[in-house]
Amino acid sequence: MYTIGSLFYAIYFFVSFPAFFEMDESLRKWSLVRAAADSLAAGMLVTILLDFWRLAIGPLDKSPALGGILSGQAGSKLPWFW
């Protein structure tokens, strides 16, 4: 579980490090608008990669111990699982 969780959180590093390394090490000045746009783009890329993770690997806990809440099994009480 720690290995999978570490890979999950590494997605944030894989995206943000190259994006912000350029911002820190470049000699040119960055405007506030450019910094905000690059930050929002990095955040959106992280969100997309996390969604691909969810679609490709699925939930981490597939046991029915939680009443199917994490695995989407029948009988879960969350309103978006019909």
C-alpha cells in the first residue's frame, strides 16, 4: 500500500518539478499572469494524470469491508452510486 501511495503522490512531483524548475532557474522575469497560468496548467495536468490513474488502476481497496463504498459495489449508501 505504501508503494502504491508513494507512486500516487509522485505524480505531483513529476509534473510540478519541471514546470517550476524553469520558473526558478530562468534568467528572464516572469509576470504574475504567466506564473498563474503555468501554475494552473500544472495543477490541471496533475488532475488529468490522477484521473488516468483512477481509470487504469482503479480503487486501492476492493474489499467489501467498507460496504462497497470504495469499490462501488451494490449496497453502498452514497447517492452517486446507483
